[in-house]
Amino acid sequence: MISTPSDYGELIALNLPPLIDAIMSKAESTARFLQTSGDRAYCDDCLIMLMGFSGPDEAEQVTSGLGGTDGFLRELGECCLCHERKQTIRAR
């Protein structure tokens, strides 16, 4: 359990900051969700509700990161849930 500032320093020294671990877990679960969603595209606002992101900044960070990989497409399109035309992400 991390309880003191020196513990945080040790994690940072090991290149394992807790925030990065949390974001990676969200990215991995979001990737799995999108891969099982067929060709359905989701906007960040709907993914906030579906994936439990803390807010728009975290959602944008995760979806932008995934959108920069070969397995996902981030583009202007219609969200399959809210049907609004905005930036979306889907699996390729």
C-alpha cells in the first residue's frame, strides 16, 4: 500500500506511476469493449458513461491514444448511442 511521499518517489523511480497504471487499465478495457462492439462508433461523452471515465479529459486521452493505433479509427461521425455527429472511435 502506498502511504508516504517516499513510496510515490519509489514508484516514479520504477516508472510505474499509479495514474499511468489506471489510464492503461482504462485504455485496455476500452479497447476490449470497442473490439467486441463490431463497427459501432462511440463518442467520448457516451464512453464516459459506459467506461467510467472521470471526465472528458480522461476519455479524450484514452480515445486519442487508441485512435493513433492500427486497430481503431477516430473520426468525425455519428455516435451509435446519442446519434450526435462528433468525434467518435470504433474498432477497424
